[in-house]
Amino acid sequence: MLSAVAFVPSPPLLVPELMGAASDEMTGLRDAALGAVRDLAERSDVLLAVGVDTHAGLLSSVVGTYVGWGADVVVRTAPDASGSPDPKLPLAATTVGWLRERTAPASAIDVVLVAVDADAAACASAARDIGARAGGPERVGLLVVADGATTLTAAAPGAFDDRAEGVQQRIDDALAAVDTATLRSLDPALCAELGVAGRAAWQVTAAVVDAAGRSFTGRTWYRAAPYGVGYTVGSWT
């Protein structure tokens, strides 16, 4: 059964080795992400992750590296994962590996990837697959890797868009309130224009939780926009 959900973003700036002297600037986000995933692991027997990429897929026992981002920090999504680190591993899976090794090193975490432009039907299909995995007696914790708007300030990666703040606030409020209806109503086209890459992952999660038929309570661990990008860490328990 679905026991809990944790929401984290995927920026490489989580990794201290990539930030150098600026590492302390990300302490709040980093500590929140590690705390939320650690809490998820304590409430679960099995961990499963969902994130976005250019194409849908399933990754199990993979090895990645942040070398393409500036430091050869190797990560694994399972303790027995072997082979050469893949520098092109999707960032969602790389993030899962980094968080796993620091919060639940004995666990293996399969990563369900949803296409960043997935439509409602594709999100529903992914939600059914995740629901089937969470349908047994074991407590399943779902780790959701999703980033918000990249257009919140003039210095943001996507530059400034005056619509972004309102959309980001809707997302943050919905995550805090376990408002699945709002998450499911996010407009794919608008989210794409605002750089809200995590939209599909949030909509898959909303569908999974609705189908589970259980009541959850939301908690916000972090909610800010460093470098003009909306990053939210939260949990539903």
C-alpha cells in the first residue's frame, strides 16, 4: 500500500562538490531534501521514485555521475548496482541515487520516468503502473523528483515571466494542502512556457494518491526560488 510521498527537486546544486564555496547557500534546500527522504524511508518498506525526462521509461539498479555538471560524484539507485557510471543518466535518476545513498543506503529505488510533455492519458497510465506496484501489503514510499518554474526572476534560466509566480504559488499551496485536484488541473502548455518541468510527475502522483483512496496530511520542508527557480520539498503522510 502507498504509505507516504516525498517531494524533492533535482538541481545539481544539491551536491556540495558542485557548489564549491557557494555550497552553504544551498544548506537549507539540501537539509530539507535529505530530511524528507529520510522520513519517507522510515515510513516505508519499499521505495519507488517518479521523475521526468525526455522519454518515459523504467530504470533499475543504475549507476550515474555528476561529471557532466563539474564533479565526478558517482551515485547508485541500488546498493548492488554495478558498471561504469553513466554521465547521461537522466537527472531525476541521478538525484534519486544521490539522495538514496545518504538517507536509505540499504534500499534499492526503481525510477519511473514520465515524459516531460506527457498528456493526461500518459500520466494516468504511469499512475496505474505505480499503483499496481504499490498494491501489495508492503508499505511503499513514493519519492517524487520534480522542479518548478524556471522563470521567476530576470536572472532565472528561463528569464522572467510575470505569470510564473502565480503558477508556482498554486503548485506550492497544492503540495502543502494535498490538493490533488489542483495538481491534476495544471495546464501542460502553460507549464512548458514557464519551465515547470515537474508538472507531469506531480500529476502522476496526484492520480496515484487519488486511486489509493487514503487520507494524507501535507508538510512543507522547503519552499523558495534560489537563482529564480521554484524548488519545493514536501511530504504527504
